[in-house]
Amino acid sequence: MTTTLRIDDNLKRECDEVFEELGLTMTSALNVFLRQVVRTRTIPFIIGERQTSDTAESPKMDGKRAWEIFERGRLERIANGEREWTMDEINEEIAAAHKEHEIKSKASRT
């Protein structure tokens, strides 16, 4: 089924950037969202005031945010018919994410 959405150009561009970082497309991200709505029968995030980070240049990722990103990836893999990750694969992904964050942090300081 095809659905058409009207989305502000800037919002779409910003979302596309975030989804790309997460390895998702707009379509896959919306499918993950909708599947989660059906599965939990809730909106799968808190709607309220935005939490601010310590600085705009180096936002900190708390455990809840990291879990949300992990869970989105897990649900995306399941939606695509892929198997769940082993603990070793999860740890490899975490190590890769830490390394990428470290590289980006060093690059932003120079």
C-alpha cells in the first residue's frame, strides 16, 4: 500500500540525515514506528518538553536514548525478516559505535 505524507522540506531533510545515521530510510523508520504502535497500542515515545543536552556541539547519549536506537534497529531487522543479533554481535556494534563517536569527537575539536 502507498501512503502520501506532506512533510516540511527541512524536517524531511533533517529526518533523512538521522535515519541514514541509523541505517534506515524514511519508509523503514515509519514502518518501525507503526509496527511499534500496533504492538504496544501506544505512541512509542514521550510527547513533551524537549530535553536539552549539555552543549549543542556535543550532545550526550544517555542509556535510554541508546536503548531506543538499539531497539529501532532490532525491530527493523525483524521487520526485514532478519534474525536477532547474538550478544557478540551486539557488543561488536557497541564497540563500533564508541569508536565512531570518538572519531567524530576528535574531528570536531580540531
